[in-house]
Amino acid sequence: MRSLAHLILWRAGLVRIQPWAAPAETECIVRHATGKRRLAEVGVWEGGTTRRIREVMDPGATLFAIDPFPRGRLGVSYQQPIAHGEVRRVRNGQVVWIREGGAEAVQDARVSALPFDFVFLDADHTFDGTAAAWEAWRPLAAEVIALHDALGPADQGSVRFVRDHVLTDSSFTVIDRAGCLLVLRRAY
């Protein structure tokens, strides 16, 4: 019921949606998404970060907002209408919604058609979930890829995967970090 109450409060204008990331992390994401033309965010939740990315992307850009929006006990995702409403508040570029997990979304022809100049992975933070997202999106990231919960306690699954696999990938170079966010650029 907390999710339903949250949705009702949001619709009434009594709740303001913020990016899920910490302020310094959000500013880092915004800095690297600014002016980009083909972007993807994997793990939208309530759309706070998605809205910020849409604000700063190129006016002719396309942002792919990817999230499975799992249904709760009543068979409804309360986060999905919030995310759509938040992102709709910004009139910049185009947003393509894909209701899939990150690894599954790359099978969509709209996603696999062209490379992305900005990818933000912020979904399943387990070792296996991070591995699946990295392996799926790594080939599509032509310029910048950012991973949330990539830095932090060494026993966290996403942190272990990043340490053991992402940071040893010679195809990418670390260009920025903020809090638990890691930003990499493809090395050509």
C-alpha cells in the first residue's frame, strides 16, 4: 500500500520525485549526458534521473528509458505511471519506453540498430545482473557508459563484477567517478 499511497500523493502534487542517485552522482550523470544524441538509461524506477537526462540531451536526441516495471502484489506497477509522468514534464527530444530488463532490451530492433553515445546502467546490482547488463550494453556503448553502484563495499555483487571485469576491460577507460558511480569512455 505504500507504493499506492506514494502514487496518489505524487498525482496530488504532494510528492516531488528526485533522482535515485546522490546529488554528486546525478550531476556527474548530467555532465556526461549533456548534448548527447542517442542515450539509454537501464533502470528508470520513478524517472527522476531520466527526467534530468532528458533535460540536458540534444534537442534532436532519442532517450531509451528501459525498465521492466515489475508488478506488485496487486498486479500493478505504481512506479511506471510516475516515471512516465515525470519524464513527460520535459519537452526535449524523444523518449522510447521499453518495458524489459536491460539485458532483454538489447534484443529490441530499435535498441540494437545503432550505437549509443551515452548509456547509464542502474538496474540489477547483483553480480549476475551487472554481468548481464554489461555484456549486453558494452558493445552498444560507442562513447560513454556509466554504472551506478560500481564503487563501494567489496562484497557487493555489482562492485565485485566491476572490479574483476569492467576495470580490466581494455576497451574502456575510467574518465569520472562520483560516490558509487563510475563513468567510462570507449578507448579507440
